[in-house]
Amino acid sequence: MPVELKMLGWSTALGLVYLVFATLLSLTQRGMTWNAGNRDELIPLTGFAGRVDRASRNFLETFVFFAVAALAVVAGQCTNAQTALGAQLYFWARVVYLPVYAIGIPYLRTLVWAVSVVGIVMVLSGVFCSH
């Protein structure tokens, strides 16, 4: 299996970690009644729970681009060392991103996010291969 697909699979599992962690923290602030209800009134999350929720949303914003790029290079048989490295950069940056954001380290958070975007661009560069 190509590295890009392995990293896509691991990134999907990581996305579930983000989601479950954010959901559990939401429960602690909003309570079960709000979470199980219609959510007509927004109860904003604050502090640690708010940061984890925003990290989870940010993961979803980048994941779709990574997933499409990874699937495109594999389907087009355009994988190479750069696309493999890009997929790994994306995954590991997203692993680091959650605790960095949750703890609240602003500039490091931005740097880690930028590394994940560089990873996406590296994977995406394989889409333009010619063979």
C-alpha cells in the first residue's frame, strides 16, 4: 500500500481522536441535555474545551484537501518520495497540532499548522506529474 494511503488511513483515525476529544470536553461544559438536544441556543465553549473544539474544526478544514490530494496521486500513479514525505509531514504535524493548540501555544501552533499545509502541497505536487 502506498505511504500516502497509509497516512490517509492514519489521518482518518486521528480525525476521530480529535472529534471524540472535542465532544467529551463539550459535554463537560455544555452538559448532556444540550448535547443530546436540538442545540437551538449556542453555548460557546471556553478555555481548554474551546481550544480543542477549534483544533478539531481546523483538522476538518485541512483534511479534505489532504485526502483529495492523496487519493489523486495514488489513483494517477504519481506517488514519489516527495508525495510520501508530504503525507507523513501532514500526519505528524496534525498529531502535534492538537496538544499544542489545546495547551495554548500560539506561535508554535501556527508553525505546526504551516508544516501540515506544506505537507498537503507536497502531496498535491504529485498530481501534476507527467508520465
